[in-house]
Amino acid sequence: MRTGRNPLDAPRNAGHRHWHTGVALAGRSDWSGAASAFDRATRAAPQDALYWVNLAHAQRRAGAHELALTAARRALQLEPAHVLALQLQAQCLSELHRYAEAVQAWTALEEAGVREPEPMLQHASMLQALGRHREAMELLLQALSLKPDLVRGHALLADACRDQGLKREAAECMKTVLALEPDNLEALSHLSYEKRQVCDWSDLGADLERFGELLAMAPHGLARIAAAFGLLSLPLAPDLQLAAARGESLAHAVGVVPLPPVTVAERGSADRRPRLGWLSYDFREHPVSQLIVELLESLAAAGFELVLYSAGPDDGSPLRARVAAAATAFVDIRGLSDRQAAERVRADGVDLLIDLMGHTRGHRMAVFAHRPAPLQVAFLGYPASTGAPYLDYLIGDADVTPLELAPLYSEKLAQLPLCFQPNGRWRPLPQPMARAEAGLPEGAFVMCAFNHTYKILPAAFDAWCRVLHAVPHAVLWLKETNGQLHDNVRREAQRRGVDAARIVFAPVVSYGAHFSRLALADIFVDTWPYNAHTTASDALWAGVPVVTLFGNSFASRVAASVLNAAGLPELAMATEADYVDAITTLALDRALLAGYRHQLVEKRLTLPLFDSARYSAEFATLLQRMWQRWSAGLPAEHLPAPG
């Protein structure tokens, strides 16, 4: 009886040889090479699930998430309960920002019997992204019951608490993170931020010292996320703020291989208008979209091609529809990896890509790290340097970004002639409203402080209380940003000898009602070092003068810029003493106050601050200057406002 070789042996052996090569390349972190070898293995032995799993893993590590997802699903066709394939499928969907599908995939992994803490955390983070905070919290508690010292678990639990309005509980979760990792800068930033949300200023001085120590110890180019946004509202040295931002930007660029650069020969043409890309999470009912909508419409009318890349949810609002209507193309990138989104920007021929996010929630900074556009610009959403070496310019003005402060920025400064903040005449006009409807006493001098409470620091509250002492008929009107801040605020007022009854809280109302209610205030009193931004413009539109205190950071100079564009530069103060004196003077000199209010109401429709046509023309000119430099083969350089 003759025996021969099994005809399947040759391909199996070939598959094994390719697989062995792939394993060796993966051991050297050559993920592209490993993926090629594993691909050859799957071609030689397509029925072997192991080869498909290894291919998926290598492709994912190489950044080819769609291909990795396909390979993982092929493995699952062969072995439906293959744990590694299930996990790779879930990871790829998560990294592609396909949150709903990712939740289903993580659930399938758990149903296969995998109840391990780390995968459960990734599942919970996807639930968070979908706004399913209660489910995320339940899953996180289960994961932490299995591994109580899981640092990321407590951090994610803090996020879930915060998003349900549980600010104090969020702070307690971050305290646990710090107990586990005392040098965790990100946790310290989040803890400080959550405490300030409820005006809990305990240990603030010690926290500031600790921030200084941790940031000063960090090497140049700190490769970790430092939660830079939460630091902007703290009185930290500018070089420390820049270090935090740089660390966060570099963390998002780890492992990124930039796309091949676009050459001047390919795109350069100083005479044509650059094709503009805009990337944001906030193309929805949000202050960013409120501010830019008329700008987008004006630029489109002027002949600019606008491609909007939306990283956030569709809220179905009229504002989102209006923003989208102004665009040449509106692209939802939620289902794309950072690499894929960058490749889409490149394929769309975008010349100048504008980031409207910076280090704010929902950003896609890693897209910019891939350098998809010849010019990349930071604008509006983040009032500070991003610290990103892959952003060329930051758009400001002579007030918020004076050239003498250029060393505080990683970007080159591009100055608009008057005010960096785009506005328009889209805001609702205030309608008649009685003070009693807003819970305000008739005849009182109403100091409105409608900034988010995380911006309020003891120094500002001290100043307001000094005015309350000097002006017996004054009250302080605060925005009720959450339901947990009342006791702390009243306690702080009483510590300063102020009757807590003189603090009035303003609950959330509709957008139109907000302006009618805002007009009841006598004056808007600002915070520092993080000023009112859109809120300052809102107050001026409502006919309410703003008194601010400016510093040396972008965030601390915005209200001064807005006041300058409204013709009221004298209401921006340089010292706390001047700030208190200005508010007190307006409280006691009713004629002076009435003059300011009359000026704002009478000139509302002619103030440069709200002249969107003028702003749009100046903005277009500034972008053209950037483009002309690039087209001439020149590097980015500071672009001062025309003299």
C-alpha cells in the first residue's frame, strides 16, 4: 500500500513559515513587515484562525484599523468564540470611533466569558462616548471590584460621575487616583477642576505648589497627557502652562507617522484662495458654532471652499444644519481613525486646516499630528498655545496675543486687526422681563457673574465681597452650573462677612430667555485668569457693561479684547484694586452706569464687535497672508496686525 504526502501539508508548512517570519518581525516592532508576513500566511492557509488573528494584531499596531477589523472578523467566521479575535474586533471599532458597534463587540467578548478589568474599562469608555453614563458607571464598579487598584478605572469613574452632575463624587474618584499615583499630573488637574466646579477651594494653594513641582520636574516634551485645559483657569506661570500643553500635544503624536509633505510645486499658488478645512467636535448647538456661523457663511459667499470635519454628534439642531449648509462639503469623521481622517483631509485637497478644539473634550489633535494639510492653524476653541509642533499658527489679535508674549506660544502668532473673536448679530434681542421673574430684588445693584464656576477663584470672590460690603444694596448673581455648589458658595460668602441671602443663583433657561434675563443685570463682573469669552460678548449684546481684569495669558485677555471692539477699553483693569474701584464706582454713580448701558443698547447694531462682514473680510485677508507665505516657499512667521 502506497502512502504519500497529504496535499494540504505544503500550504500549511508555507503558512507556518510565513507566520514564523511575522512573529520575528513583530518581536522587533516592525508591524508593517509583520502584517505582510502574516498576510502571506493567511493566503497559504486561509482556514487557520491563528494566522488571521496575528494579521489583525499586526495591522492594528501598524495603524491599519479597517484592515485589522476585517482580519479579526475573518478569524471569527472560522472560530466564533475566539477570544483574541473578539478583543481585536472591539479594539479596532473603538479606535475607529464607531462607538455603538464597539459596545456590541465588547459585550460579545464578555458574553464569551471574558470578564477582565481592562477590557471592561474599554467597554465603559465606549458607553461614556455614547452618553450612557449610568451603564458605564455600573460596569466600572464591576471592574474595580475585580481590581480595586486600577488607576484608569477610578479616572473613568470620575468622568462618569461628572457627566451625571456628581461633581463631588468625581472629585473623590480623582483623590483615589492620586492616592494610587501621587505624581499623576492629569489626576491632580482633574481633581482641581472638579473641586472648582462646586467652588470648593480647599487645598488650592497646596495644589498650585504641586502643579509647579510636577511641571517643573517634567522633561522638555513631557510624553504624557497633562489635562492642560483644566490648568488654564489657574494662576500658574506661563512657562508651566506651555509645558503642560506641549506634553499633551506630544502624547497624541506618539507613534504617528506624518503623511508625506505637500510641496509648493504641487499646491502653491499665491493668487488663488486656499481651500479651507475646519475640524471640530462642536458643529452643534454650542458657543463655537454660534460664533463662527456668520463667518462661515461670509467666507463661502466670498468664494472660499469650506470643508467641515465633524468629530461630534449630530444634535439635529437648526444651528448644525445652518453650519453644514455653509460648507462645500460636510464630513462626519466619527467612524474614522485619526490616520483615516488625515488621509481624507489630504484627499480633499485642503490647503489650510483649522483646529477649533485645542485640548478640549472631544478633540482630534492626532489628526493634525499626521500633517494632512500644508498649513495647520489653531483658532477660537482653546485660548492658549496648544504646544503642538504640528500647528503652524494661532489666530489672535494685538490684545490677546501681543508679540511681546510670543515666547509663551509654540505657534506663530497671526493677529487680526481688532478682535480675534468672531461675532455677529444673530443673538436674540432681550425682551422685557421683571426682576422678580429671575428672583432678583427690585432696586438692587445686580453684579452678574455668569462664567462657569470652575473659573471662579478666591481672589475674584474676595473682590466681589468687597464690593458687597461697600455697596449695601448690591447682590451677586451667579450661574447655577450644577446642583452641588450652593452650600460652598454661601459658606464662602459668610466667611467674608457677607449675608448668604445676597447671593442669587440663575438656573439654566432657554437661549432666548437667557438674553432677556441677562439684561436685568446692572454690570457683568469678570473672572481671572480665565475671563468671560462668549459670555462677555453676550453681556455686551444684552446692554450690560463688563468689568474685567487682564493678565499675561490669552485666556486672561479675551474680555479686554472684546471690550476694545465694543468701544469700552477703559473697563479692562490692570490691578485688583482698580477692578474693585471700577465696579464700586459704577454701583454708586447711577448716571455713569446708565450712560454705559445706553451706549451699548443704542450702538448694538453698529459696534465693530458685532460687525461680521468686517470681521470676515479681515479674517480672509489674514488667511491669504498665511497662504501667500507658504506659496512663496517661506516658513510660518509671526503676522502682526496691519499698522
